[in-house]
Amino acid sequence: MRRVPVQAWVGLALLGGLGALSLLAGRVFPEVLAGACPLGQDPTRPDRTVCELAFGGLWISLAIGLAAGALSTGLGLLVAALARMAGGALERWVMRLADAFFALPDVLVVMVLQLAGQSLVDAGSGAGLGPFGLMVVSLALVGWAGPARMFRNRLDTLEGQEFVAASRALGGSGSHVLRVHLWPALRPFVLAVFLSRLPAAILAESTVSFFGIARMEPMSLGRYLGTSYAALIYEGGSRVVLPAWTLLVLLVLGASLASQALATRTRRA
Amino acid sequence: MRQLLVRVGRQLVLVPIVALASYFLMASLPLTTEDDNKRQVSPELAASYRRDLGIGEPLGFLRPWQKLFRGERLGTSAQGVTGDELLLKLSGSVGVGLVALALALSWAMAFALLKNRWRSGRLAVLGDAVPAVAFGTPVFIPALLLAPAVVERGNLLPELTAALVISVWPGVFLGTLLGDALETELARDYVRTAASKGLSPGVVLRRHVLPNVLPALLDAIGPVATALLAGSFAAERVFGLPYFGQLYVLAVLQKQVAVVVVATTVFASVLVVVGLGVEVVRLIVDPRAREARA
């Protein structure tokens, strides 16, 4: 078992720290934050401080990122595994479909899916999905293609190794090889891919919410900035924008550090 | 030649797929006009929805395009768009995107050279930190910070600022790729040979190294074009630019579904054109690509 790189620990600690901070400051003890916020009140919501809105938004953004990242990674893994097991023309066509999906920008497709999903919800046929669930499903439907391509390539590499050939020669079925031999080798890579999807999902959600298309309540970071952007432009919004930006950058930095370190370790293994 | 045609065909097929997928997704939406629903659409919008999408008609998916080519308005009278207006808005966005691409290439070259210089020193950590900060910054954040200074000045300043804002992440992304490719190429024997024959470092870089690095950049132009166009949505919204990105966001917000179908397809077409352009440029600048085709 190779040691987990320091870079990955730093990234995971940053993510965990931000998560704990947003939970404590934004959800459990918001009144402490409200009393001690050095950035003052929000210009468009005088009853709330900038710190309350930023940390509350971070908690929602992080929750959406984790849920959407996990769902899109799971979908990608499922598609890649099924494609590899089917093989041949079906695998080629599924991967071409994934490439076509991957070519379209996340933000554009999420906007279209939000429009479709909201119309379904308004008509009472949204299968009980609220704004949070709708956003998670939209992001997962957009984000599965990248992980599917990466998992398929990784599976292809792993299947070329001798222990897999030996297992097959001994009569191991496709699902047996996948479950017993490939999955243990794939697990760290799955974590790396999940962490790489996390910032992408958070950034796509922030942008779509900023446009006012997603109706996230309580507000995510993007919706928080989007609902008051006219006031931010005309009343000097740096006091409001900078904390949200810093939190987003730290979040992405943590996820990127951990994801890159784990992916490099997996490739070397 | 056959391989080239297959590649072109694979890119072109994206356009009808996107056109049909977006049409059938939009045509299946249950837009409601009932008074007891809080979020009902206006009767005018519902009428334009059925009319523009040709709901219930054979070959209804051609209806938005038919209207567009006839010069008729898609969507409602106040918020819809004609073919000419769509082209005008698209040209505005493409103009901003082209300026942003030029800026992104400049950032890429500067960042790659800096990253190469930082690699051996104490500033090496910046080579990883700058991409993380650039990636972690959605376009609307620098746009919000710069908007108070430019939004009411006009004289193309909002357009130029939008191009500047959307070029940062693609520039740093390209710069990272370019930096890694430069590091690999600079360690090769032909560079040492050229330098030992007395050529200056600038000449070695320009004449020998860059032509070998360019194909790596071309591979990244597709994702960069996607990022530039997607970034333009946020920048145009914040700076109030009445171009394609703003049109798209407003069409989604106002449920102008026929406009969404057409704009999504046009967006995919622009990406395909960029992809084909990259293939042509690759054939021109990369002899290895020509040999592979032969």
C-alpha cells in the first residue's frame, strides 16, 4: 500500500475544514457569525451580515457539489463498466456519445435542463424534486461524460495487466473480474475523479444560480451574488464579492490538490 | 483522406443531434397557463410555444428554422428574435470571443514562460497556485469587481473588459499545457544542438521549439473555445452587453423555448466550426498531421 501524498492530505484537510466551518458558522451557530462579522451588513438584505450569507451559501454550494459530484461519478462509472463489459461497437458508440456530451459546456446544458425540470415541477410532475434535487440531477446528467471517458480508459489499462489475463484464463467472468480484481485497483481513482468533479459542479451551479435560473433556497454562493448583483455593481460590491470568491477559490484549491495527488499516485501504482 | 472525412463527419453530426435533442426536450415541456398555478406562463407565450415549435405537426422540428429563414420572429413579440437579430448578436459574441482568444494566447505564452522560470526557484508553488485560483474563479466574480468602473462608459470598454475577464482561465489553462510541453521540448537534443551552434535562446525558441509545441496547443483550442463562449454568458450579463450570451440567458429565464432550441443548436454549430478550423490549422502547421493523413 503506497502512502497517501502530503498534497492530497492538505487538499482533503482544506475541504474538510471548509465543510466543518460552513456547517458550524453557517448552520449551527449563525448568530455568533452575525455578531462578529467584520464585513458588516449585506447592502440588499440589511437583516443579514455578509459573513452569514457567504458561509450559509458555502454550505449549500458544498452540499450540491458533493451530491452532484458523487452522482455524476457513479453514473460515469456505471456507463464505463457497462460499455467495457459490452465491448465492440456498443462501447465505441457509448464513448462517442460521452465525447459529444463532453464537448458541450456544462453551464449551457444545465440551463436547458433547469428550464425543463422547472417546467415539470411547476406542472406538478417533478417527482418530488425541489430546487436542490433538480440542480443535483441536472449537474449529474451533465457531468457523467468526463468520468465515463476517464474510467473507461483506466479500465482499459487495468484490463491489459497480467493478473486480469490470468483471472480470465482461469474462467473468471466479466463481472467477477470487475468486482474482485479491477474494483480494488480502481477505488483510489474513483475518489480522484469524484474530487475533480466537485469544483466543476460547484462552479457550474454558481454560474447558473447567478443568472437567476436556479431557484436555490437557502441561497448558494452563486445565487447570493446573483440576487444582488445590480446593487453590487452600483454600490461597490467588493466587500460582498471578495469573501464568496475566497471561499470558492479555497474550495477549488482543496479539491484540485487532493484530486491531482490521488490521480498521480494511482497512475504510478 | 477517408480518415479526415470520418473526423469531419463525427464533428458535423453533433449539430443535428443537438438540434433534435433540444427540440424534443423543449417540445415535451408542460408549460401551463392555468390561473391556479403560481408559475403559469402568459397566454401569448404559450401560443408562441405551440406556433414556433410546430407542436403536433409532421416535421414540426423544422418549424423554428423555417420561421428563422423566412425572417419571422421566434418567441413573443417583445422578447423574441429574428434571424437577422440572432446573427447580429452572434457576431457580437464571436467578436468578444476572438479578442478574448487573442488575449488568452498572450496570457498562455506569458504564463508558460514564467512557469518555466519559476520551476527551479522558490516561486515554483505559483505554477500550481495560479491555475487553481484561475479555475476557482467563475467569470462573473472578476466581472462584478470590474463592472462599476466600466459598465456605463461605453466606447467598447465593456466589450474589451468582458474579453479580458473571460480570457483569464483559458489563458492560464493553455499556459499550463504550453509550459509542460515547453519543458519537454527544451530538454531534447535538437535544442541543445541549436544552442551549441550559436543561436540565441529567442531564436531557438521561435524557430525550433514553438513549431513543435503548437500541436499540443491546438488540441486544447476546442475546450478553450467552449470555455470562452460559456464565459461570455456571464460577462455579457454583468456588463449588460446585448449579444448572444445575454439572449440565451434571457430566453431561458423567460421560457422562450423556440429561441432556446435555435440558440443551443447555433452554439453547437459554432463549436463544430471551431473544431473544423482547428483541423485545418493542424494540417497547415503540423507536418506530422499531413503525413498521417497521407
